[in-house]
Amino acid sequence: MALYINPCGELIVKAPLNMSDRKIFDFIKSKADWIQIQQAKVVQNKYINQNVVAYNTFLFLGTELMPTICSVSRHITRQDNVLLIPTRFDQAVILKKIEKWLRDQAKTIIAERAQYFSQVLKLNASAVVTNNNKTRWGSCSRKGELAVNWRAVMLKPELLDYIIVHEFCHLLEFNHTKNFWAVVQTILPNWKTLRIQLKHMNWLLQLFRPT
């Protein structure tokens, strides 16, 4: 069995299909103190945007977009702080369509920033891809492939850049050595601040996942 608290503070329980309800409830009861502590942490986390968590608004490069149904638009389109949603989209699929729009934007923007920092650092990755990792913003494989979580497109541009620079620097230093951070600092002198800010945004990693 597994328990976790989502960004809304809701308890999510995962258990085998053949497990009895009694065993499930007994397990939950045995973890009551842990559940209360974790839920309190979520409530007290001032960095969580409840409008975004509830999918009432959507983050794009750190800007909060308000979804608005539009009869003129044929595709999902951003216009300033508004996300225009075509009327032809059924209500049941709108969230999936917005997710696809964000993923498509992520692929383009991450590829562009990766190309930029590849030239700045004079480093070439074997590939740069987006992924759907549950706990990590980015990774670098031994083969030199960089992966960036597509949800990074929700972050402020400087945090997105931090993730990309971080992973590029692993091409030189695979572990977090002093040499690694020294290279990061040549590009991002304020990396320590950015690192802290990114940790505050980890709640975004739980969005757009089936419950």
C-alpha cells in the first residue's frame, strides 16, 4: 500500500485490488499522525497556488493564465494572461487539451533554451527530451541524454534555465561535486537562490496526473 498527500491536501491511497476495505482502513488509521502532519505542511505551504492546483488557472512561464471559452479561436491560444479555449472542445476533454498545449509548448521552449545553453557552455548533449517524471525536474544519463520534465514550462524562465544549465553541467561532472557547482556558477551566479526557489515549486510535479 501507499499513501501520499496531493497539493490540495487530499489523501491519496493506493492498494492492491484484492485487499479488503478493512485492511485498507486499518492501515490508514495506523498512519493518522503522519497524515495530519503532512496535510498541515501542505496547508502552511505559502508557495502552493490553490487556483492552479484546482485547475481554475494555469501557469505558463511563471504567468497565471485564466482559461476562457472563445467562439472565434479554433485552437488553444494564449493572449496575454488569458488562455483561449475553443467552444468546440467538450468540457470533459478541456483539461487534456490544455495539458497537450502545455506539453507542446514545453518541447519547443526547452529545445530552444537547450540549444542556447549548448552554445554558451560549448557542450553537446546526445539528445534533449521532455519527460513525465514524478519527482524530478531534470536528469542527465551516462549516455549524455538530457531529460527535462515538461512541467518546467510552468516555471518562471529563470528557473527553467536553471534546470537546463544544471543538467548540461552534468555532462562535465556527473555528480554534485564542487567542480560541478563551480561550472554552474559561471553561468548562473545566483544558482543557490534559484535552487531554493525551485524546491518551493515541487508541488507542480503532482499536477496533471491521474488520481
